[in-house]
Amino acid sequence: MKKIHIGLIGFGTVGQGIARALLEQKSRIIERTGAEIVLSRVADINLEGLPKEFSSTTFSKDANDIITDPEIDIVAELIGGIEPAKTFLIQSIYNKKHVVTANKALLSTHGKEIFEAAVANNVEVGFEASVGGGMPVIKSLKEGLVANKIKSIRGIMNGTANYILTQMTEHGFAFEEVLRDAQEKGFAEADPTYDVEGVDTAHKLAILMSIAYGKMVHLDDISTEGISKIHPIDIDFAKEFGCRIKLLAISHNHDNHVEARVHPTMVPESHMLANIHGAFNAIQFTGDTVGDVLLYGQGAGMMPTGSAVAADIIDIGRNILADSVNRVPALSYLPENISAPTITPMGDLQCPYYFRITAVDKPGVLAKITSIFGKHNISIKSVIQRGRSVNEPVFIVLRSHTAKESSVQQAIAEIDALDVCTDDTVTIRVLIEEQNGN
């Protein structure tokens, strides 16, 4: 029986998940491939050895033992971060080894170099686990939707942020309180910045856009805002408007330019994405042939991520067995057809907006505010004024019709500069379903 030899660099949560998936599914994988996937080597600097169930696997603290081993067919990088992960992947590729990674930060910043090296050395790069955990997002986009022009990508791509917003929505807790709870329960990292400030979501959106549009999108191309400034009062107002606040990744394909943004969004309760709760992820693709497709599942965790890495390993193993390496290009498009993107300026975005303005409660204040909006061609749909204790500032909440982002930013800067405004205005974009992709 043919054997495909695997080396894992990193034996943390994800590394252990893939090792267990390969072990527990060994007979099923043989039945499906006709080959045995052999975990030959594991490298990790933080371990003294491997659990007894992996006694047949060679353990090392030096990743080069895997990279230079002529028996290894596929190297899985599971340590995360930029370096030394990038070096390990590039060295493996130059040693003619196929590579698998879950490293969205690396791919969204240095993907061009990695994919070009793989093409030059005729090896494959598997990265299913970089987006959506156990959800087959990458494979669906590369293969299942290959006969479509992808018109839009929208999704909840970070379970930590979605868990926090769900708890705030269901229980009325403040952001800081829910974050502490999430950290205690293991849903949030000790340093949650990437999760709550939208950076992790932006990593994933960059990868998906590169596949969907045949454009090599970089993390820096994506306008990114997080959820740390969302307060329970904003969630309460969202409910009054029949919406829920979600941290969304949003991209629309306008042919000659593409939108790329991550930010809190008011989503109508009737929309599929408004009903994704807890630590779950969901990603919606809209194709010109298929229409809307929604993928839903666990976006992280030992076994969901292990499942995705195993799928890449098996896919590459099948291609090795069939002598069909790179049958499917890594980014779906042939390398010579991948170009640089033209990103829609954020100021050109047009959508409805929610504003919560904090101002002193006295005559003429609302008139000043609405006159500034009018000056910038922002049409107001509704106004709610909610008082607080006597002699304290009040909340003035406004919803606009579709407005231009650059005009909104100019108006808010003028409003916040008024001596009657006592705090920065909270601005949240509202999701709409229109053919123009706003």
C-alpha cells in the first residue's frame, strides 16, 4: 500500500487536533484514498515528547529535521505568526515538499511570495483551515463555485467577536464584562486585540477575496474596525430598529474595483447572518449563477481545525497518487491570471447609517445637528431622543437613508466639534440588500 508521509511543525492545539484526526480516521482514510497517511515526524520546541498513542512518530525540537527529511511528502505548519513560520514554509517548498497551513496572518500578508514559490517548485499549498475552521470554505470557493462570478462575500468570521456580541445582545452586558467572561471560558485570548478589533476577520477576508476575484489582496487593502466601542445602548436601539449588531466582513465585486471592509454592522433580523449566535461562524457567497450560498459552523477549535488540515493533506495525497499535482490552482485562478486589486476607496461607500450623538439637553441642539447633516446631503430617516438624569447629556439617535461615507465622516467631525456635544458620536453602518452592492 502506498504511504504518504507527513511532518507536523507545531504540536499545540491545532497540531494535536490534526494528529488525532489522522489517527482516529486512519481506516476511513485508507478506504477513501487507497493509501495510508503516515504521521512520520513532529517538531515542537515546547514538548519533551509525544503522547504514547503516537509512539511510532519521531519527535524533534528542530523543524529542519522535517524540512530536510527526504521521506516527508507534506509539511504542515501549525505554529502561527509570521516568523519563523514563513521561513519554514518557504524552505519546505524549496525542498520540493507540499505544504499545509492554517496561518491566515501569514497568508494575508506574505501569500504572494508563498504561492509564487509553490508554483516555481511545482508543489501545492493547502490552507483550508485558515478561514472558517472546519467549514469547507476554501474548497467551496475554489471548486464548488468555480463556474460563478462571485459578486459578494459577507460573513461572520470570528467566533470570539460573535460570542461577545451575542452575550451583549441576549443579556445586556457591557463589552468589558463579556470580554472577561469570554477569556475565563477560553473563547478569547489573553490579548484579544486581533479578535475584537477585526484584524483576524480582515486576514480571512483578504484570503477569500484573493480566491474569489483572482486578485492578490493584502491585509493592508482592507478597512478594519472592531467592536470595542459598541455599548449595550447601541444594541438596544438596534433591537428597536429590528436589527442585530454583528462584526461583518464585507466585499462586493464591482468588476473594475472591489470593496474590502470589516466593521460592526446593523443587520436586519430577517437576514441569515443576523441569526448566527455564540462562537459560530457563517460566510455567505453570492454568485451570478448559483445565487446565495451560506456556510455555517465552528470557526475554530482543536478538532474542527484539525478536520480542515486533514482534508488538505488528503487532497494533496490524492493528487500525489494520481500524479496530478496542482490540478486545482491554489487560488483557483491560473497564476498568470492573478493581478493586483483596485480597492474601492472607503469614502465612496454608500449605505444607511445609525448615529448616536451625546449632547446637552437644551433648545436648538437638534436643529444644529440636523442642519449639519443637511449641509452634507445626508437625509435623515428617523430621530429618537432618549433622556438621562436631570442636567446630564442626552442621547440623540438618528438613522439616515443611503449616504456617502466621506460625507458622513465630514458631518460627524463637525458635529463632534460642537460645544454642545459631550462625547464622540457612535456611527454604525446598516446592511442593505440591493443590486448595486451597497
